[in-house]
Amino acid sequence: MKYFHSVGNVRDLSSLVAKAREYDREPLLHPQKGKGLRLGLVFFNPSLRTRLSTEIAAQNLGLTTIVYSVQKDGWSLEFEDGTVMNGSTTEHVKEAASVLGRYFDILGVRTFPGLTDQEVDQQEKIWNAFCTYSKIPVISLESATLHPLQSLADLVTIDKDLERKTGKGLFSSGSTRPKVVLHWAPHVKPLPHCVANSFTEWALASNAIDLTIAAPPGYALAPHFTDGASLTHDSSEALEGAEYVYVKNWSSYESYGQTPPVQDDWMLTESKLRHSPDAKIMHCLPVRRNLVLPDELLDGPRSMVIDQAHHRVGAAQAVLAEIIGAL
């Protein structure tokens, strides 16, 4: 594996989940695997879990890591070809990414969508530019449309909990497909589709999850991600019999980046889970308490949000190990 951006870059999903779980159990299994190699982590926007989990994962493998925050540490970058750079941008990505490709052996890049121009965000200009000009392996730490490290950790979380409950994980022979609901939640501002897109992509690619996406009218995700999932505007119907409920906000895809009015109350509560007595709650964090999820769920026995965050380390370590093995 040279690039890690979507589930399509993964040769064997069940093996990658197993490797992430192995590193979760034994973080220092291969402490010299990355010795002598440098990992550059390039951030265009803030991060807590992604940055720290990837740094810890790299250290566990013996990699030297340097973090570069573009907005704080460096020049503003230009991404358009043929532009006359007489405005606010100082350096072109062609030079910046090429130089980073000489300094490092592996890059990780994190950015957000603009949420104003759907076509621009779908083109993934920043991600593609770093892959093109650095000429070294690149890991997505979140992009304009996807968040693959989060999704790998999410599958690890479900796999581990399912094994605890039934004795069989997601990919075990004879395992039943758990009902997982990706459930829209309210928020104070428009948020990207990255986590929702990515989780949908990975859940469907696993062939081990019965996925339902519940969202208000006007909040359907991009059809090329949701083909194969059950789609509904009825929260109660979706939640009935759910084993895992992944709560997340996202803005409109059709009215791109907008937040159409929502009539019903979509914040998940304990009472709404009365027909799903064993359902576990997931969220990628950060979460706005008592807006996206209430205290009663976040602090209660249903919550797996801290487990998800914990599994981010093993997920990043598994991906880094795969990339190092292909160098």
C-alpha cells in the first residue's frame, strides 16, 4: 500500500482490522519496524485524536515524526496551476510537496472541505497534490470527503465488541451481520460529510454489517457512497433492533454545505432506544454534549466513544506498518 485514502486502497480489510487489533493488544510488537524512517504530519486544520494517535503509533514503530501545521508554521500555499501568484499565497504546492518528499519517507495530510463548492471538494485537490508532487507514500489524516483512519478504528471497535458479546467478530465464519445505524444529529453549524461518507464506505465494503442511514429530509449523503445501505427519514424505525448507533452530524450534500430546516427532534436519547435495549453508541469526537448527544448516553454504559478514540492508535499503527512494509 502506497496511499491510504479510502477503503479501495486496502487489499484485505479483515486482515487490516486484525492487524490493528494486534497492535492494540501489543503496541510495541515491532518497535524497530520504522527505525531510520521519517514521518511528516501536515495539518491544514486542528486535530486532537488524529494527531496524537498517529504520533503515538509512529513512535511505537520506531519512526521519527515531525508535525507541520500549515496555517501556523509555514507559508500559505497555492494549489491552482498557471496562476499568477500576486495575491495572498506565498508558495506553490508543487515546490512545497516536492521538498517534503525529499525530507520525509512517509507523509500524512489532514485537511477539511470548504463546503461552498461541491465540485472543488470532490476533486480532493490538496490530497491529490501531495500524492502527485511528494512522490512518496501519503496517508489521509482526513480529507475533503473521507476520514479513513477513523473508519478503520470504528470497524475495530465494532469487531471487538461483537466478539465480546457473541464470541465471533465481524469477519468470523458464521458471524451474523449486526444492525448498525448511522444516525444524523443536530449541530450549531454545517459540518463536513467526511466521517459519514467514510464510515458508510467501510461498513459496506466489509460485507459484514447491515447498515441503515437515518437522516432528516434534505440530508442524504452522496449516492455513490450510500448505494447498498438502507436509507430512511424515520429515526424510530431505523433504531428498532439496532445493535450499534453511530451518531454524527453532517450538512446537506444536495444543497451543498447548507443546513435545511429540520422539524423533528433528532437528538438521540435513552427513551428513543427503548426498542434497542442492547444498542451501543458511537461518535468520532469531539462531541457537543446535550446538543449532539446527551450526558445520559455519553456517560452511560451504552457509550463506546472512548473505545473508538483508543482504537485510533492501533488503526494508525496498522496502516503505517503496511506502508513501511511496501517501501
